[in-house]
Amino acid sequence: MPVFVLSEELAFPPPRLAAADGLLAVGGDLSAERLLLAYRMGIFPWYSEGEPILWWSPDPRLVLYPREFRVPRSLAKVIRRADFTVSMDQAFQEVIGECARVRRESGEGTWIVPEMLDAYCGLYRAGVAHSVEVWREGRLAGGLYGIALGKSFFGESMFTRVTNASKVALAALVSHVQALAFDLIDCQVTTGHLMRLGAREIPRERYLEDLRRSLRGHFRPGRWAFDEDAFFGLFSDTSDKAKRPKGSRGRGFG
């Protein structure tokens, strides 16, 4: 399949025309309008510093249906002990900055280049992007961020500075979106970490159909607030009863 070059027109080619590796198009911009159109079409940006903007729609797609989230016994104990404090939408810029910083420190490199950071902070100010922050002794220990549209959450990246902090952030996200009756969490590309927690690969066509249905759900931009009672209630008595398959590749949400 060819890789499409975007013009100034606010449009994308159909996702099914993506190359075998998921690359669909190059170019365009990171305006809020283009980013939100991309997510609604099942497309996301992913590129490195010095590269043009690259747009992707992989097949298969890694998705976590909230009710399929699996909590290992060890994580359940951490949650019940309240080792961490959780908040939402209180430190978005710090979370996205840490996601980039941790990857650079590990030598992985990052797609969260300055213009990406600016674009997603703009979406946060518009009430469309959200963060989950996990704190320990007053310090940011882990977190994640992503986009909410319709009844879908599009996970962008997560980080951890303290063991289990990013898992607690994901558990808090699952608790919150279940309360909002969300249909799915888009994890984008496969990681073994997320598959062990219940995410699974589905064909792109199924993902796009699920996404279309989900986007019919009511969406109201605005800040999220963490419901501690719902969180501890959801994970107060859970066990790890299932073995999960191993995954490969990693963009960032895992």
C-alpha cells in the first residue's frame, strides 16, 4: 500500500489503506482539529524528533475492554494497602513530561517531542485530554495520559518511577471509565505488559466498528475527578485467575 502525503486539507485517507506495518500517512499538522479527527477515524500520530509527522492505524489493534482488566494479586494488595495517592487532571503537563523523560533516560527515545507536548497540553486545556497521577510521599511516582472521545479512551503513554505506580494508574483509569460506561481503552500497539493485564489484539476492522459505536456515546469535555471510594470498591476483592499471552512491540501506553 502507498503512504499518503497529507495536504492542508483537514482529511485522512481510510485507515484500511495503511501499509502492513500500520503507517498510513505523512505530513499535516498537530492542530486540535486534525488530532481529534484522527482519533475518531482510528488513527494516531507517532514519530521521532527530526522526522515529519507520521500517522498510523495498525492491524491488529491492542484494546482493553474495561471489564476484562485483570489485576494480579500483588497489585490488588498494593491497592488495598493504599501505598499510593491517586489524582486525575491535576498534573497533566508533569505526567506527559515524565513519560518523555523516562524514555529518554532509558535510551528508548520518545515520540513526545516538544510540538507533541504542546499539542496535547492544548487538548488538556480544552477538556479532551486527561491524566492519571499516582503519588508517593508527595512525589509523582507514576501516571498516564490520553484522549477521551465518546465512550472511548485513547491511551497515549504511561510511566513509572516507583514499582507498580503505572499499574495503579491504569487500575484507576479502568475504575473511572467503567463508572462512565466507556466501551474501550485503545492501547494502540501491542505490549506484553498490557496483555498480561487483560488487553487483547483485535482486527482493525473490528476495532473501527467498535470505535464507531463508541463515538455515538455522549461526550462532555471537562476535567476528571478521582473517585476514591469507587476505586477501592472495585479492586477490594480481586485475584489473578487468568494466564495472559505474551505480546511484542511497544509504542508507549504499555
